[in-house]
Amino acid sequence: MTTILVTGGTGTLGRFVTERLRADGHEVRVLSRHARPYAVDLRKGGGGLDAALDGVDTVVHCATTQTGGDERAATNLLAAARRAGVRHLVYISIVGVDRVPFGYYRTKLAVERLVEESGIGWTVLRTTQFHDLVVRLLQGLAKPPVVLVPAQVADQPVEVREVADRLAELAAGEPAGRVPDLGGPEVRSFESLARAYLAATGRRRAVVNLPLAGRTYRAFRSGGHLAPDRALGKGTFEEYLTARFGHGAGDGRRD
């Protein structure tokens, strides 16, 4: 079996990728800012990064932050990977990074291009949003007495473990370039997702659709972040809510 480095290996996605790869018999190194022995800030690089990559055949790049620095981190990682003779780099991206002019999406697209131009064998998988991200958004929106959701915007949440399984499968194979997207099983209005979340958490809130303005909102409203033709995920939003909050979620549907 190969030696595989998982960046962001303690995060929401990376820990499941690590778990799956180890279950499949691979030697896995976990790189994150605080996980020893490979505690490395990719934005700074340095000798610790070179040590983490020494003898590594494949890298699964899950590390990311919405506070900036992903391009610098990728540049440092790719340079060190070339020095170490890494054969294959697998990168997790997001459906719609080339269609939705959202700042974080633009960064993900820029990193995709760095990977493609790195000279290293590469694979890029784009997925729709994870269930837990949708819940984090709804937790913030549900703090006031009225839940304001973007009007005419849908989402297609996917189970993070299914994404981890797909990444592990890709990491064990040959470089494949841009592979088909992976989307959750259902395209749902944001209103229906909000109602399902409220039912699962026992909260009583009015849900109001709020029209917004701007290019980014129009791109989301037109479904630039969705992959309805790649609805291959199995785990539904209600199943995730039930597992997380411990009782029936209801379906909240008004689609």
C-alpha cells in the first residue's frame, strides 16, 4: 500500500478521509497546524512540510480556510511535493467555483488551476455543500425570531462521509484529472432546509424568503452551485439531522 499525506486531516472532511484510507490498509500521515508529528501551517511552509512529504506517494489536499491564504498554502504544498517526488495530488473543490462569483469559490478555482499547472499528476473532485455547513448557516440564521432565507435559492447537501469515501477511492487510483462532480441526493429549496432544521432542533420560528441583489445571488439563484445530474449521494438532510440532534427531523418540505 502507498504512503498518503492528508492535509487538513483533523478537519470535517479530512478525518473521515484518514479513517477510510487507514481502514483500506494505507499508511496515512495527518498534516494540520496542531497535529503532531506533522504540525505545519501550509501558509508558512518550511522544513516541517518537507519532512511530512518525505517518502509520500500521494497527497489528499483537504486543508482550507475561509479567512484567506489557500492559494499561498497550495503554492507551498505543491513546491514541496515536487521536491519530494510526489506522484499524485487529489484536491477537493466545490461545484460551481467556475460559475458563482463568490470570493471563496474564486479562491478554490485558483487553487484548482495551481494544481493543474503543478507538473504533478492530479485529480480534482468537486462536490456540493456538506450537511454540516448548511446546518452552521442555519444556526446563525435561526438566532433571531424570524429566519430570513435567500428567496428562490436551492441547495443540494451531501454527506461528508460519502465524499471522504470517494476521495479515498481516487487517492488509491491513478491521476484522473477533473473527475465527475458528486452531489447530494436532493435539490432542496433553502426554505425547506430551514424548516427541517427548525423541526429537528425543536425551534419555533417564522421562515421568510428574502430577495437579494447582486451577481453572486443571481448565480446561486440560477443554480450555478448545483449538480442535479450528479445526485449520487445517498444520505439525506433529514437523516443527517436525526443522527445529529437525536430525534425525528420532519421534512420541512414546501418545494
